[in-house]
Amino acid sequence: MSLYARYSALLDGILDELTDAGQLPAGLNRKSVAVEPPRDPSHGDLATNAAMVLAKGAGTNPRALAEAIKPKLEALPSVTSVEIAGPGFINLRLADSSWRDELVTILSEGDEYGLSDVGNNERVNVEYVSANPTGPMHMGHCRGAVVGDALARLLEAAGFRVTKEYYVNDAGSQVDTLARSAHLRYREALGEDIGEIPEGLYPGDYLKPVGVLLAGEFGARFVDAPEAEWLEQFKAKTVAAMIELIRHDLGLLNIHHDIFASEAALQASGKVEQAMDNLRAKGLVYEGQLERPKSLDEHDDWEPVELTLFRSSQFGDDQDRPMKKSDGSWTYFGADAAYHLQKTENADHLVNIWGADHAGTVKRVQAAVTALTDGRVDLDVKIIQMVKLLRAGEPIKMSKRAGNFVTLADVVREVGKDVVRFMMLTKRADTPLDFDFAKVVEASKDNPVFYVQYAHARICSLKRKAAEAGVSLGSEANLSLLDSEELALVKLAAQYPRTVESAAMAHEPHRIAFYLYDLAAAFHALWNRGNDDPERRFLLENNPQISRSRLELAQGIGQIIRNGLDLMGVEAAEEMR
């Protein structure tokens, strides 16, 4: 159990004592009670808002409740002082032994340090990427892929059961276009000069191998055949080939989904009708007309049509939404609602990672999930902003060979999986991100990938040098020799478990990248003090006792960096090349 978890448990016990003594009413909701670092480190080591959030329910004021909690906290052996600040925040200072003990915990728990059961084994479906299966992965897909995969790892570390899902949009007109494009490449593979790719078809060379595959299977059978004879077969085989290409490209980033769900299969199964019946039985579907679009002026032609509408406005949407068109076919939203109902069959929570172009559909899909599950399942949608590709500050020119986009595979081959994954998490997902090929491989503090990896590599180098000097680890290291600056680094390290929990609950994996950068910066600062004063170096050949204590500290920091990078899907570098 981490330090913050231990003090949360101790505080909970104190609140139980106050309840048993009649100073607090039974049944108070303690969900919002937190033990965390104070915003200003000069105020202490830990802070709690217990008095602030419980006072109203207890029928008292926060300051009075804080006064009741204070003496019980002061009685804890590891607490050196307790202060009440402002209207009722409680700040604690801990004995140095608490931080030394936490370093021992970090080292003993190793890879498991930071794991949590806050998820209570609840089931979470994380859907991410879900790009149309019409070509290889490109950098427009990359950020959502990394954010989704890192979030899945984070949720698993926090004690959730996670399903990683990819929704294959294989039922739309774009798939017909894909099949026609593949037919053109099929004819090319049989020796026909197809000339320029006609407007409206997919031009990328990535369909050439598919054409060869189709030619090998069908020979010249469908060269001059009517479209109706080959379209469905070509659709199925081309989509299958594209999914294999997508799996391969995502695999370059070590991203692997548990489920590839087909929209075509969903519609064929009758589940869209089932979702419609579910909503109709609740009085949430009706036949009606949409209001005239506000984007049209009074002179634009517009005729109202009868549509099957879902009462999404009852659930926070700004208007009701069509689920079926006037011609009887399903709208994309209609199929999407059914797809989300299908996901809820095996999930308590849904998380979707969507591109910015889907922002306008969030409320209607959340409304559908709430309506279809009677609020049992919640849907969180994370909107991913675009990545701007640069080279030394200049915008990247698109690749004509690949169909006017930069492929994910090309980027991974140039800078490596770990650089791509880390960089995609260096900003909040809902803010734009610049990816400069020159800067992401730069050896400088301004490059967060390098800066964090360099910290870990330094620690690995330190361990090798210690072995060469005959200074062993774990042989009765006297951690009381660590000074205040070194213990301050332990205090920052101790925040890792709560960072994992908070990042998981907020669905924000970038918090791990931010934390690791801060931890690396603090480690580098501690390392660099040895440049001015040799006695403050980590390894002192004339003082093995201090060396052992500092080596233990470095190993603890290295362990947390490895654990955090693992959550990001990044391997920790042992040396910088």
C-alpha cells in the first residue's frame, strides 16, 4: 500500500472514531475526501479536505470539524505537526522515516508499485482508432491510437477489466468505393494499363498487393463482369486485407485490439432494429419532421420530410435526431446507437476516443447510451485534436506514393515506436500537437522523450559504475543518510500511485507523461548538484555507505520511471545512443 493510500486509510479510521463518538453523523458520504500533496510544498507534506467536504453534512462548520480531527492526526506516530489552514484545510508534516519507508516500499514492490484496485474490477470498453478500412494507418490516426492504448493500460493498472475495441465501418458507401478501387488494381495486376486513377477512387499504391491477391484468386473471371457480380466479394476480401494492414501498422506501435467489431455484421444481425424497439417501448422514438436548418436562409429550397426520430433532447442534446431516413435506411446515428448498445452487453463503462470531426455527435450518442441502458452504463468521449507534422519547423509535404498522406509505418521507421508513443502523450488530447521530426530526436531538455529516457539511462549507468567500483545495492543501505533534497525526490516519487489513480479516473493518460517529466527534471537537478560539489555525487568511491543510500534512491526513481513508461507503452532506455 502506497503512502497516500495508507494515510487515506488512517484518516478514514479517525472519521470512524468520530462517528462512533457521536461527533459525526453516521452515513456521511466520504467519496470526495482526499489526501494529497498541498499545492504549496511549504505548507507541509500532506493535505486533506475532509473537514471542508464533510462539515455541511455534519451540521457544523469546517473549521470546527478540522479542530476535532486535528488531535487524532497529531497522535499518529509518523506525524510531526498538523496545521489548520484557511477555512478548514488540514496540512500535515511527516517524519523523515515515513519517506524512507516509502522508498523501501517502492523498491520492494517493484513493477507492482502504483497498481491500484480503485477500479473495483468494473468492466470498461475502450474503443479507439476505428478508422474507415480504406487504407493504411496514417498520422491522422496515430494520436487517437496511442491515447486509447495508453488509457487501456492505465485503466488496467487501476483495477478495471478492459476490452480494447475497434469499430470497422464496413457498411458505408466508402467501402463500395474501396471495392471499385481494388477492382481497378485487380485489372492492373492482370496486365491492363489502367492509366490515371479516376476521380473518386482511392489512388494509393497500397491497393496494388490487394489487386494481385484478387487476380491470383479469381483470374480474369471478373475483368469485364458487371459490378453486381463481383462487388460484394471484392468488398469482403478488400476490407479483410485492409484490416490485416491496419493490424500490422498498429502492431508497429505495439497496439493490439481485443475485438474488431463489424458495422455490416451489426446491421445484418438485426441489432439496429432491436435498439429501435428498445427506444420505442420507452416512448423515445416517434415519426416526425426536423426543424428547418438554421444554416439555410429564407430563399434556400427546403422541404420537410417524415423521419424516425429519437428524443435525444430529453437527455441534454440540442434537438431530436433521426435514426432512420425517409427511404427506410438507417442513419449513421441509428447504427451507432445499436453498436453502443452491443458494447454495453459486456461493459459497465464505455470510453470512445474520437477525432475532432466527430465532436458534434457526442451528445446524441451519450443520450442514446443513457436511454438504452436506463443510465446503467456511462459513456465518456475523448476528442483528439490533430497532429501537425513538421521537419525543423517546416510543414511536411504529403506522400504522393501513399495516397497523399504520411503513413504511420513511415514515421515509426524513421523515429521509432517509443518516440512516437511518448510524443503523442505530451499534451492534453483535446489540444493541437506539433510533431517535429527534428525536435523529437533532439538530445535536449526541451525534448521530453529524451529527457525522461536520459534520466533512466543515467540510473542504469550509475548501477553499472557502482558494480565496477565494488559498491553493492541492497546490502544494509542506511537510508537515514539521505539529506533533505534527496528526501524531497522521494516525496515526488511517492505521488506516482495517486497520479495513476487520478489519471485513470479522469481518462487522461497524458498526466503520466507530465508526471514523468517532472520526476526526471527533479532527478537531473539532484544529479547536477554533483557538478559543483563532488561530495554530492551519487557515487563516492571513498564513502560506500552514502553511495549505497544514494544508489537505493536512484534505483527507486528508475523503478517508477520504468513503471510509468510501461503504462505509456514505452520501453525504458538503458543507455542513450
